[in-house]
Amino acid sequence: MSCPTPISAAILADYWLAALTEAEEQATEEHLFACDECGARLREIIALAEEVRRVARAGSLRMVVNDSILQRAANEGLHVREYAPPPGGAVQCTVTAEDDFLIARLAANLSGAKRVDLSLCNEDGVEHLRLPDIPFHAAAPAILYQESIPWAKAMPSNHLLVRMIAFDATDREHLLGEYHFHHTRSLPGPGSPP
Ligand SMILES: [Zn+2]
């Protein structure tokens, strides 16, 4: 049995968000009461919306991600902002209110590494945070570092230096790359340019 007058996905989404007028809401409710098919579609829409929220929440973590996570976020309609400074180079960066993910694509030759650390430093090279033993593939051309998006949105203009450090089979440290991020705050608030 197929519903002769299916409720549109937009109406179902608005129904779930309680964004319909009272008359529309009542009509939708009456239809859903009698129609299992539209009820099943409503459940799908709710599940999709929850998946989008779950993926969006992942943007608040400071972590190493991969291209398939970013592709999934983009498929969900989320906005991924990405910077790819060359090893030893610098990039001008910012973050806007619309961004859901903030990614640094750190190109490096990982082939000889047994373990890789990311060292987050201030502009003088003083480490303030280290992500030890991050996940990586020796054949991958880059590490994708995700900065916490709420943290980045609250950040004043600053200069971040990221060092990628590899440990070889004899536990010796090697600097794989240095990447400079000249962050300009574009959101209003403390630390924004005058
Ligand atoms: Zn129906």
C-alpha cells in the first residue's frame, strides 16, 4: 500500500522541529496517525538529523581525522574549512561562524616513522600541547589535524606553530615538518582586529 498524498520531507522535518503552524501541525498529525508509510519516513528524517548532529559534534574534538570522515561531514551538508601549508611554510587562516570543522592538512613523508607526535607550539616554538602517538598510515601523504571548532571560534588572532615529530625504530626523534598558522580572528569578540 502506498500513500496517495505523502507528506513532503520538508513538512516532516518542520513537524519534528515544531516549526509548523498549528493548522499544519494538526493536519500532519492526523495524517501520521493513519499512515504508517509517512510515519516511517518521519523516523528516517529524525535518524538523519540526529546523525548530522552527531557528526557536527565530532567537530568539537581536537584530534587526527581522515578523508573519509571529512567526506561524510561534507555529504551531511557540514562545512569543512581546510588549510594545507607546505612543510616549513606558513598559511593565513581564520574561522567563520558557518564552519563546522577546521582542518590542517600537514603534508609529510611518513614512510620511515614508527610513531608520530604532533607538537602544538606558540610562535617562539614553546610547546603548549602534544598529541602523542597519533594514528597514521606510513603511505599517507599527510596528517589531517582537526582543531576543536568551538575553541577555534573563541580564539583571538595568534600564531600557531605545529611540529610533526617522528620516532624511528631506535626511538630517535626526527622533525618531519613545521607548519605555521597565522590565525586572524574574523568573528566579533575579544582579540578580533579593530
Ligand atoms: Zn502518508
